[in-house]
Amino acid sequence: MMDELDIALPDDLHRAGREDSALLGAITADAFRDDPVNDWIFGNETAMRQTFRSLARRVYTPRGYACLAGTDAAAMWLGPGASKELPLYALPGLAASLLATGGPRALMRALAADTALAAHKPKAPHIYLFTIAVRRGRQGQGLGRRLILPTLAACDRAQRPAYLENSNPANDGFYRSLGFESIGEILIAPDAPPLEAMWREPR
């Protein structure tokens, strides 16, 4: 479905493939190091980096759409009907990695997060923004907006809504400026920071 959107990228952006999974993971972990929800789940950048790398390689580059702005910013998307679950053969490796880098608590919290997000996923068909990340040294320079706008423009042309879970209240204004609106709060566990479910109707 993502390929049907006909996303037109400017010259300084390019679609990422499986060979870019390590870079996608590294950019996302660097950007999310101080993210309240991801810090609660993983506890450290190493666990984040390895998890996002695995998801990029096994889910978002083969089934969805991943985009890079050089080595500084990245986004990962899925289209309607595409599964965000890892293949069964990849689960033991990711579980072992999480145990080694984050401990049992990180593994249990990651599983709880997956369950909570699946329970709150809107039933209406939509384009899902899993992550948009800009390295901390490049934040505030417009890279995030430049990275997200081509896909949102394609959503508008195809009349497809978009959905995301905002894990950091500091990003609320950014998403709202792009047309996303809050549709509820997601709480993974009683002691977890909340996520904000956000929906964008096509323009």
C-alpha cells in the first residue's frame, strides 16, 4: 500500500532499504534517548538501537516505507493491512538482545507496550507513522518537517488518513501543526508515561 502512495522525495531525502537498518536504528535511538516512554521501556540507548534496527530490518523496510535525510534523520511508516509484528523466526533473537542490553524488565515492558498499542490501534484503514527521528545535534533545524511532509502530501493525494502514537509531549505542537489531532491517551502500565494517540484526516 505504501508504494501506491507515490511519495515524491526531494533530492536530499531517499528511501531506505534493509541495508540501512543499522543507520535507521542508530538515528532513532539517538533521537529517542530522552523520550519519556522509550526510556521507560528500554532504559538505555543500546537496547533502543538494537530493537529499532531489528524492526527496521524485519518490518518497516520490507513491508512499509522508511526514509532517510542523510545520516541525521529517519522515519518509518506502514500502510493499511501491513503487520507490524516481527516474523516468528526473529522473535528469539530480539528477546535475547533485549534481555542482554536492557534486562528482564525491558523485555516485559516492551511486550506490554506492544499489547497496549495493538489494543488502541484505530480500526479504520490508515497510514501508520511508527517513528520520526532527528539526531539530537540536528533538532530544531526543520529536518523533521522536511522528512514527514512528502509522505503526508502523498496521503492527501490518495485521501488516506494517518495515525501515530506521540511518546513525548514536547512534540505535540509539531504534530498538531501538521494536522494531527489527539484522539485519546494510551497508558502501557500504571507507572508508565502516557502516549497520545493522534489522527490526521487527509486534506
